[in-house]
Amino acid sequence: MSEPIPPITLPPAQNPLQEGEWLQTVLHQWLNREFLPETVNEQIARRASQIYIRQRMEGENDLGALVIAIVTEMQTFDFSKSFYSEFAIANSVSDLLLESLGIDRCCGQ
């Protein structure tokens, strides 16, 4: 029987606004690098960052819960001018956060 993947808990937010600024910058860079740089990428990064900041200010430290919040709230974003979806954005946020913590996103180590 396989073992469940343990949850990943982020350190408590010391400065959620600064974390959000960082996330907006690196997410925007990632979006522009993955496909074509598009104007909408900046809006996507800004919106994902806003969701992240609010969740962290409310005390959310569980990475899985943050991903679900981003997927849920990004469903109202108009992705018609983008190659991305709310799932791609939430997954990339997760990957960027894991990378910043030095956690291998492939195997969870």
C-alpha cells in the first residue's frame, strides 16, 4: 500500500505583501518564459498574487489549500487571451513556492 503524500506547510508569513510582490514578479517571468510573452500575463500574475496575499494574511500556510484557493478564485479570470488556465497558474505557483523553499517539486523531497 502506498503512503499518502504529507502536506507541505509554508513558514508563517512574516511579510505577506513582500511575498506577494516576489510571487507576482517570478510568476510573470515564468509565464513569459513558458509561452509567448503576452500583456495578459501581467494581469494573471497580479491576480494570482492578490489571492496569495489574502490567503497568507488570513493565516493559510498549507500549500495544498493555497493551490485550491488559487484554482477556485482564478476561475473568474478571463483566460480567453491566454494559453494558460487556472490550473496551470495554481500549479506554477506551487512549483515556484516549492523551488523557493528548496523542495524538489518532482518527488516532494
